[in-house]
Amino acid sequence: MSEANQELHSPTTDEKISSLLALIEEQRNSRYESHFDEILDGFEDFLISRPEPPREWQERFDASGKKFDYWQIVLPQDFQDPFEDDLGNIRRLRNEFSDTKPTMALEHMLISRNYFLYENGHAAPVPAPQPILMLESMDDENSKIDWDCCFTLFGDGSFYAYNLNQDDEEELGEDFKSILKDRIGVLSELRMIVPAEGRDYGFLHS
């Protein structure tokens, strides 16, 4: 293939998939230390002890006139039973993974959705897993994707996706290969985000 043709070559779908699979296999060799039980222990302690919110937080919400329940934990949709309270749902989540290692995507979501616990000193800081790929829609009139959506992939193959089908649904999966061929058209139109420590992984803060 000539140099000119190489510059014009656009990767095929199969080539894109092969590149992602190679990236995953490379990352699988790097060990990740799970903090699942530590995360859930912190959630339970917070709900039971009900510590006072920081004064700055309280003053800000008082001034806004909004009502907000400070003592709550945000869990993935798949693990929220409306007939259970937060402590009950946390126990269900712990039991779900009593014999199975939780995914990096699940641990990341638990930490990132509840990072205020760590930032406000209600739990010992826990580092969020580092994504190996982050994609999001862009505000570009030339893009075929004109809605907000995102996709985050982790080294164990697990992923978090939001609104890829324009249905406002979040998806937490164990193996990205299960959705890749069906979603490659959307994913290939998204822009890549470079993960930043403190914002996307590690010890998160606002």
C-alpha cells in the first residue's frame, strides 16, 4: 500500500474491534485491588451514624431553598429496589457479589456517585479504578450523534454506558464485547476523553 493510500485508509469495524480487544488483553495483566467491601462498609457507617453535613454545604442549600436528603446513597439502577431502604439495597448488593468479584465499572460507579462521602470526611478515601477508554458525544453539527451519551471502558472488560440508544438508560456491563458490534456505529462517532486523575479515577474530588 502506498504512503498516500495509507493516509486515506479508514479502519474497518473489525479492525476497531480487534484494537479494543488487544487493549483489553494488555490491561488484564495489570492487577486491580478491589475495595468493594470497604466501599459498602463506608456507605453503611454513613447511613447509620448520620453525620452532620459541612456548614458550607448546609448554607448553600438553605440559600437555594431546595430540599435535599443528605443521608442517602446512590446505587446503580439495577441494584435499587424501591421497596427497600438504602441499607437494605446495600445488603442485597453485598450478597450479590459474595462469591463473585465485582467489576471495576461497578466499583467506579459506587465511588463516583457518592464521592461526597470521601470529600466531606465521612469515610476513608477509596481510589476509583482508572478507565482505559472514555467516549462522549460532542457538540458538533457534523456529528451523526446529536444527543448526549457516553461510554466508559475498564481494564477488566466491564463498562458503563449512558443513553447510547437515546432512551436515557444507563447500562452497567461485565463484558463490553456483548454490545460492541451492535453499538460500534454510535461509539465510533463519539470523541475520546483522556481520563484525568482526581476527576475520572483515583481519589475523586469536585
